[in-house]
Amino acid sequence: MSYRLLISMRAIQRTVANVSKFEGTGLHTGNSSSIEFHPAPEDYGIRFVRKDLSGSPEVPAIVDFVSDISRGTTLSVGNASVHTVEHVLAAVVGLEVDNVRIELTANEPPIGDGSAEPYVEALMRAGFADQKAPRKYLVVDETVSYRNEENGVEIVALPLPNDYRVTVLIDYNNPALGSQHTGLFSLEKEFVSEFSKARTFCFLHEVEVLRDRGLIR
């Protein structure tokens, strides 16, 4: 895979124009927390900042720092961890924000209603500011696949020049849900209205197991 500019998508980086925040409770830790989105310079990327810890350590939102994926994604650098970052990152990526400093007062962002929508609303209140540096895109130029037989998971990335699409099929083998599928063909046109409101959930029979594991507090 390689990096190059996709002409059909946003060509330049952007950040938020102002500071925006909201408060709430973390889903898994149960900790009270506030989250603030701050403007960031070009090529800064997406970074979580633990304001409650000495020195306000930064935790970059890149795969190298993923430390746990137990019913959520945890990022860690040294002793600084941030739990359940996936909804925040969905909002940031869905709104095509390249550079943002995300300040937290606890080890988990507030869960809101269980979707990305509260973060989307906070980012849209902040507004956006275009920057001068070009965006960098990871272009898939050959098929990449991953399969986990035990968990029934398969992910396949296929080359699609100058475009970005996601197709999802899910089947929990539960008659109440059945098989479900959807596709995203335009972040700009579809993410906010069609995808940001999708909420996390679990089955009733999973609740006790999750609590025994120290989750969903």
C-alpha cells in the first residue's frame, strides 16, 4: 500500500475552528468525564490528552497504540490510557477532520447516547478551518484480508481508485435481529445523517458477563 493524493476527496487538511466540549459518564469505567475539542496545527493528527494526569500526556490515535479491544478500543502510551475511543474517532473521521487535540478529564470520554452523534454535534458547534497542507491518504492498491474464524469476523479491503466506500454485513445468529447490511458511499453526504446516530448495544444475556469483566459500569 502507498500514500498519494485522491483528487476526488478533500485535498487539504482541516482542523476545528473553535473549542467545543460536553460532559457525561464513561460507558465502561463509569467515570465522570468531560471532552474538549481544540484546534491543532497541520500534521498534528488526532491526539487524546489526559488533562487529569501529571504533565497532560498525549495519546495519538494510531493503531500502534491500541492496547485492548474488549468491547471497545483502548489506546495507551506509557501509563496513560483512553478507553472506548471508537465513537469519538468515528465523528472525527466522518467529518473529515485531520488535526484535533482532544482533551479529557478522565480515562474515558463521556458515552452520550451510545452513538457518535454527540461528538458530531460538538465538532459542528466548533466549526471547521481549512489549512494549507495537503491531506495524506492511504491507498489500498492490492486486496488485503483478515479472517477470525473463532469470532466469525472477516474484513476485506479492495482497491477502488479515487474513491472510498464501506460495505458492512452483520449477523448475530439471533432471530430478533437477523442479517443486516448497509453501505457508505459518501462521507460528506451520508455520515452525519445516516451513520452517526447508530448506537452501541448488547444482548441482555451478555450484561452479567460484561460486568464480571469490569465493563459497562
